[in-house]
Amino acid sequence: MTHSWIRSVISGIYYHTGGLGEAVLAALAGEKMSVKHLAVGRLPRSGPPAVLMDMFGISASCISKAVQQLLSA
């Protein structure tokens, strides 16, 4: 790639390993980058989707915070 620096927020309803985030990180291996990888970090449980997404740090507000942190770094 010809980018001087890549900043990316990856978020999904999967674990850190074996999901889309891992594939993106593998594709960008060797690039200069800052990445916030948001994913389910522990065994999921039942509940309302909005509550669970916030609990696991993958809600819209969590994604927004990650983007703001990445841009301010």
C-alpha cells in the first residue's frame, strides 16, 4: 500500500480471533497503522441486543469513542 499511516476502527459481533478484524489485521500486516479492534472479549450471554452490544464495547457509542481516541492520538 502507498499510505503513509493507516488509522482504522474494526468492530463486529465476533471474538477477536477468527473474525473480520483478524482478517483485516492480517491484510494490513507490515503497514504503519493504528488500530482499535472492538470485538466480543468474553462468553456472550442472553439479553437485549443494545445492552449486550454496549456491555461488550461494540455499540455505536463505543465505536464513536474509539474513532475519537484514534483521531486524537
